[in-house]
Amino acid sequence: MRDRLAELAVDVHPVERRSGIGCRLLGAAMAAAWDGSRRCVVAQAGAGSLGDRFLSAQGFRKIFTLRYARFALAGAGPGAGLRSA
């Protein structure tokens, strides 16, 4: 399955947004993926971001959401914040 997967990253400079360049880049990338026998394309964008809205408008659907947490180590000793199972 992985040999049929393509990962996509498209960045458009803020000055160029809303001019259709993102759609053209996405179209070219999708055509290249298809020509390369890829049948699944994944992309990532921050929840609620412009990229998130763009991908949704282009027919992408969310398959999972990543959540991050941060633990400040300043002043914490070895093993701080770790819980036994």
C-alpha cells in the first residue's frame, strides 16, 4: 500500500494567495501522483488554518488529528512527570 501513497506539501506565499496558484500547484501535484501510479495522497495542515480550509475545499478529508503536549523540565528532577503503568 505504501508504494501507492504520495505525501503532498504545498506552500503559497501570502502575497500570491487567492490567485489560483494553490489550485494549479495542487493539480500538478495530483497529476504527477496519478502518473506515478499513486492512488492515495496525504497532506497535513493545522486545524482551522488556511491550509486546512483549502484542502477541505479541494476535496481532502481529515483522517486523524495530532495533538501535542509540552512538559516544562525547568526545576523538575529525573523522572518528573512520568507515571508508572
